[in-house]
Amino acid sequence: MNPVRLAATVILARAPFELYLTRRSASSAFAPDAYVFPGGTNEPQDASQAAQDRTLGLEPERVDREFRAAVSSDLACDEAAIDRAAARTLLVTALRELFEEAGVLFARTAGGVMVDARSIDSERFARERVGIREGTLTFAAFLDAHDWYADARALTLFSHWITPRSEPRRYNTHFFFAIAPPDQAAFADRVETHDGMWIAPNDALARYRRGELHLVYPTIKHLERLAAFDSLDAASTFARAKPVLTIVPNDAGADFEIPATLEDAW
């Protein structure tokens, strides 16, 4: 059986209600050229004490409340639920990957004030982002140098999807919903991802159906769930209150599917 890697994805949203998608590199081993939400697999640095100490919102009670995924009797899952330590690590992964791939940072000063991107040296910021992506700088060291704290409280667990067993690359992915900081402009890193865009869910789906936008199954299903909302407030309220069911899609020929009973329940 193919190994399963833990991963985190961020559904970044802004008013009136648009989501941020980036195009994966054509050379990517997973979903090349597809438009996806920013994210990636966890790294050892995400579990380090330094990273945990520099991240807000990792309290046990909050982590346990967020990571609430359950398995439906309508869809089998042979992956064990992740423990609290892995959940804490995934929150750090989500924040780091969002910064690497989209240039968006959820962080606060030591005094608890949200970091204002307008006060940041943009050239230094760009260099540090490259360093984190290339592995010459850890996310924790970056935060420490500025005396900032990454803020996992900005993330709300939205869904839990696991790649089907038949796939050569499998991921145990937790999707987080987050409202973009008002003073930061998302932009793709031009290495792992390209052509970042803000787009309304219904518009993205329409472009996909016209063959103008390459989307993969999990992205399509998330856009379909969110297309029901016409405001950021409504989508955010839904994200905070919705149940989370673990989804391992079934093979359906050249594509995947989930049981009809789960289409609007996960």
C-alpha cells in the first residue's frame, strides 16, 4: 500500500467572497498545472519545539476542538486519526506553507498586535520567504528574528480528505479556512506555484466547465461546497460550525466519487 503523508491546505478567503488559487508547477509530481489552494506536506521543522513556541493557538483544548473529524458509516477509512502532537504540527505546517506559497503571514507581535505588512521591509521579507522555501532558514528562526508569533487561531478546520488507495502519491490532508489579513497581498512563489488568482467559487467552477481552468477533484468539491455562499461572513460562519467527516474518495473509472449521502455532509 502506498505510504500516506500528512499535509495541510489553506482555503484563503477575502470579501466580498473570493478564494485564492495558485497554479502548481508543470514539473510538479502531484497535480501538475492544476489550480489548487496553497498547502503542502509537513516537515520535521514544524514539529520542533522552536516552531511550537513561536506559534499561538496550540493549546490542547483548542486543538482538540478543531480536529473534530469523524468517520461516516457510508465511507470506510483505514487511516487512524492523528494525535494531538500531529495536529499541532499540522497547524504550523499550514501557516508555513501559506507563507511559502502565497506570501501571506498570519502573525502577531510579542505584544499581541497583528503584524502590519505595510511596516515590513519588502526586500528582506522576500529574501526570508525564499530562504524558508529553500531550507536555508527555518520558519521558527524567521519568526524569532522579528520577534513575531505565527497565529494558528486564524485557521479553522474545514475538512479532512485522504487520497484514494489507488494513487501513487497519497496525502492525509487537513483543509483550513482562513480570512486573509486586510493589509497583505497574496502572490505565488513562482517556483512551486504560479499564477495566483482571487476568484469567486462559482466563477472558478464555470471556468473549469468551459475547460479554461484545470482543477482536481478535491478542489472541485470544496469549491462546490463554498459556492453556496455569497458573502465572506456567511462562509466563515459555516466553516466554524460545520461537522468534519473524513473523506477517502472511491475510484470511479478515470475519476473519483463520494457517496451521494455525503455530498453536502462532509
